[in-house]
Amino acid sequence: MTTARLFVLETRLGKSAAAELALVKARYWNLKRYELGGPLTESDVVEYQSLTPDRIVEMIDQADKSMTQGRGPKYTRTE
């Protein structure tokens, strides 16, 4: 989750190289999570493949909003 959040932050800052590295790390650690659960199943593979950059942004935004009573993180606010 931390590297996924870093990917979103770097993307929003326009740092494409750093965002790409964070994306690779996020997908790597997600794959490791599946592997530690035992042999990979077909549904694990499908779920892993669904971890696209857009999906990561959506997941992180949703998590941030839920932790801030719907306000979202301060770095995305225009107040």
C-alpha cells in the first residue's frame, strides 16, 4: 500500500520516472503477497493483472477518503 501511495503521489507531481519505479515496486510486493499465500491460483493471476495504474489511483483515493471522512489527503485539496 505504501509503494502504491508513492506511485500516486509521484504521478500527481508529474515525476514520471519516479512514478514508474514506484509502480514496479507496488506490483512486485503485491505479487509477493500472493506468493506467500501459497501456490498462485487463476483468480490470483486475474486479480494481480487488474492492478493497473488507474486502479491503483482509484484504490488509494478511496482509502484516503475513507481515512479522512471523505475529504481526501491535503495534497489533493484546492482550498
